[in-house]
Amino acid sequence: MIFIVALMLTSLDHTRAFVTPRAAHLSIQHRPNSSWSSTLKTSSTSSRFDSNMGRRGGKGQFPRKINRTRRFTQEEDFNGDDDNGDNDGELSKENQQEKKDPYEDLGPIDKIKKYFTSGQFKADMMEDIGIYAASLLAATLIRITIMEPRYIPSLSMYPTFDVGDQLAVEKVSKKLRPPLRNEVVVFNPPQNFRDIVNNQAGGISKKSREALIKRIVAIEGDEVRVHDGKLFVNGEAQDEPFTAEEPDYEFGPIKVPKGELLVLGDNRNHSLDGHIWGFLPKENVIGRAVFIYWPPWRMGNTGMY
């Protein structure tokens, strides 16, 4: 109860203090002529109060180690000062000044000039170069070993592919298993194809070296024949819903040599394919077409087996 009254009187005198109940009791016991307010307010009274607390042998007294109370004035508490004279408020202001944007007082052009001549620009440039180099390396490795994009320039595979279609070609399956019938593959043109294109162009043509895309209709060991608008493999007529029309030419019968494939375009009557230039070596295969990703309205893998 005495402690509560002491705190109330201290707050009336606009001074903040922290004392223990026992310290308040001892202050009243050893200074009967002093008011509680003056005991907690003035520094001289506090000194006498502390000296009384330090004497030994008196009634109700206790050791020196708890004989001092810490006092903060309103001004010190507001400014953030501590007992050692440090000013946290001033340090906070200094830190804010140190964090001030160095470009704040400059115009737009001066900001750009200062940035490009600063060490920050060099650091940012080196970081960007590292990111671009890592991205390029990752993309190159993926394209060489796993998958690559391809663009359709003609109608030789219509309706499965249209001009302008962009598709993904995977390169992993050819290393794990042999090619299968009805798969659509991208490949480097064989020498017979190059000779035909160069003869038509009257010289060496860039198109003779461009990769081609066709459908595998027969694999090594198969006997193939195109007759009466139908494709026969090993004597059986093939169901081909992916073709644009029935072929109007005759081909075979002929057996596919070992290590080679027969590939035809889905647009059978408008495709420079295996029925003209012959068989395709398996090592010329780049990968298998698996997915159209552009344009969005043609996205999917319809017709790719």
C-alpha cells in the first residue's frame, strides 16, 4: 500500500521512478521528517537515502547490492538517454542520414550518369552477365541432349502440321529404343535428297541441308508397297486417318534394308519423301515430334503416334 501511494505522489510531481516496496518502506523509516515525494524526486535526498541504505546494523536494513534505484526523468526518457549519457535518438538520426539515397538530390540525367560511373553499375553488370551465361548454357544443353523447337515451313505433313506450326522434338527416346511405325520424326536429309534438291536449284541449295519432318511407315525388315491408293506393310493394308488424301502413285513392293527406315509425308501427293529419294538411315534421325505448342489454337499432339 505504501508503494502505491509513493508512486502516485511521484507522478503528481511529474517525475518517473522505479522503486521496490522495501526501498519505499526503508525511505520512510529512516527519514521521518521528509515527504515521500521529496524522497523520490531530488537527487540530494536520493543520495542520503542511498547512504542510509548502505549502513550496517540498523533495524530493517539490508545489503548494499540492492540499495540503489534507477530514475529516469521525462526529458531523458523522451530523448532516449541512458545513465551513461548515450543518446539513442541522435544515433538513430545519424543512421537515417547514412541510409539516405545518394541519388536523391540529382536530376534524372545526373542520376543515370552517376549510376553508370559507379561501382554499383559494374556489380550489377557482372551479375547480369552471370545470369545470362548460365541461362544460355542451360538452354543449349537442353537443346542438344533433351528437346528442341522446330518450325513447319511447308504443307508436306498436312493436316497433322500446318505452315507456321511450332513443335517440340524430343531426343531421348531414340537412345533408349528403335524407331516405331507411325511415329513422326525430324531428321537430317540423306544424300539422295540433297542431290535432287541441288539439281532442281541448278547448284548447291541451302534447302538441301535443312532438317525434314516425315512419318515412319516402315522399319528395317518390312516389305512395303503402295498400290491402288493404299499403303501395304508386310501384305496388310494400313489404316491411316492422319493422311490428307490417298496416294495416286505406285511404289514397291520393296524390303526395307537393315539400319534404314521408309518415311512418307502425310500429304502423300505433295511431299518430297521416301517414295522419291529412297530410304532414310536411322542415324540421321534427330528426334521425335511430340507436341505442337504454337499457335495456341493448334496446341496438342493429335496425329503424333
